[in-house]
Amino acid sequence: MLIVGELINASRKAIATAIEAQDQNEIQQVARDQVEAGANYIDVNAGVFVGKEPEYLEWLVKTVQSAVEGLCCIDSPDPKAIETALAVHKGTAMINSISLEKDRYESLLPVVAGTDLKVVALCMSDEGMPETTDDRMAIADKLVNSLLQKNVAIDNIYVDPLVQPVSTNIQFGVEFVNAIEKIMTTFKGVHTLCGLSNISFGLPNRKFINQTFMSMAIAKGLDGAIINPLDKKMMANIITAEALAGKDEYCAEYLKAYRANLFEF
């Protein structure tokens, strides 16, 4: 599974403070911790800083990549901020995210067209948030095909079917995981990715709900997640679920993690 570490996000107060103070050591330590815990990409987000986002996003990319041999997931709907960050990024970045919302779609499609960038395709449109599997499939179909027409390789497309809180509609969890399965079987070679913590919004014991939901999504084919990799129980859950879902030949990754004492219960 591809893991995107979510912790360098300006919506977190400590990170926003570090960005404003240009506290390189703080940001680099968070980046190192996530990579050591198993993150493949480091999400960088400076979205709360209206007017300064391009400048701060560029600084985050430079700061992170000077500390770790890793790639960034550039998290912004602003094409100017993304292009500024891409100008200094080393290696193939991930863009989070394009959607069918008209302004976002039209501004970001030229940025990713014909590139080797990995692209998160978020199932959102101007009609609002999708509720059913069919709603998600309709958006995914348009996004995937438009990206393919713009010479984005299917292996670089990560469809995010959009998690919504089960506390507001008991069917949201089922509709999401069914969408994962249908996307993975319909678009051969595409990937799926999500930030899934919203599933537990408004409920107690949120971490336990998130861990259980992750197992359900992996069983349906989910192969990427935007999470906190420092959550050892979640990481152990992912490793175990992938073994049980037949995605870990000879349970090699499970045994490797066990021998490294990475499991926490």
C-alpha cells in the first residue's frame, strides 16, 4: 500500500506555527518521523495562508526534501501554488487533488497533462458530494477518462471516492467500499487512495472505527491511504489486512514487521 503521511498540514496549529516561523527543524523532524514509520510520500499543505500559499508551499517542499530522501504530495487546489512547489520538487510528485468542480478541474488539468505526476482524482463535482456508489462511479469515469486523454498514465491516477461520516448516513461506509471495488475492477491499472478519518466523525473511539474501516477498504482493493503513519495500530492493521487480502506474498511484509516489533495492540 502507498502511504501518504498527512502530518505536515497547516490546518494543524503546531504546523501552522512552524511554517509562519520558518522553523525548519520542526518541519524536518515531522518529515523524518513519517518516513521512518513507513510513509512513501509526505503531504505538504499550506492552505490556511491565503496569499502566501505558493511561497510557503515552496518552502515546505525544499525543507522536507532537504531532510528526507522522499517525495511530496503537494496538497492544494491552487495551480499557482502547485506550479511554484513543483519548480523546486525533486523527483515525481503527487498532486492532491483534481476534481470535477469546474474551476478546480479547468485550472489543474493543464498542470498535470502530459506529465509523469501522480494525480489524486477526487470524486467531487459542482453538484456536491456523491452519496452512492453510482454517484462516485459517474464522477470517476469522467475524471479517469479525461486524464487519460491528456496523456496521464493510468498507473499515475489515484481515485479518491470521498469518505463521508457514517454518523450522518449509515450507508456511507458501504457505498464507499463498494465504490472502491467497482473502480478497481472497472478501470484496470488505476489506483485508489483516500483519507478515511472522516468516516468516524461525531462518534466515540474514532481510531478503532478508522482501523476497522481501513481493513474493509483494503479487502475491496484500496491500495493507497493518506494517514498518520505514526499511528502504530493503524500501520499494523494495514500490514495485517494486506496479508489477509492476498496482497503480501508469503506474508513477507507481515513477518518483517513482526520481527521489527512494529505491532502495537
